Amino acid sequence: MLILKSLVAGEIHGLGISRRIQQITSGTFVIKPGSLFPALHRMEEEGWISSFWGDSENNRRAKYYRLSKAGRKQLEVETERWGRVSWAIAQALEAS
């Protein structure tokens, strides 16, 4: 869900996705490359994202990712699911 959310603003390379997630979560989540790149690969296979090669801000070749229409829909699904899960956990923690 956080990877998809990080791509809403536009296309970005893998390291940028990791930085964006860290930024939007105020440092709570730090995604390591060993977790990020397999997830990106799976999302690309699902059709939620697409990729292309380009130059990064320091003129290195980097793979950029962008959110697809199917990815936007999946982000909605995941956001709704997370809302239900977080509500249920909050209810359980408040129970006596």
C-alpha cells in the first residue's frame, strides 16, 4: 500500500520510492532494497505499476516506476482494507 501511495504523485525510481515512504511516514518505515525490489517486481507482474529506464538526478541509469490505472484501483482496495483492519485493532485494544 505504501509503495502504491508513494507513486501517486508521479513516476520515481526505486531509491526515491524508499525515500518517499520514509518521508510520508515520518521515518517510521524504512524500506530496504531487499524488500522493495521484489515487491516492485510483483506489482509490475500484477499490472499495478509499469517501469522504464531513465537517468537519475546524478546522471546514473535508474529504473523508474509509475502507477497504472489498475494500481490506483488496488490502492483504493488496500486503503479500504487497512481502514477496516486498523479499526478492528483499535476496537480490540479498547475492549475491557
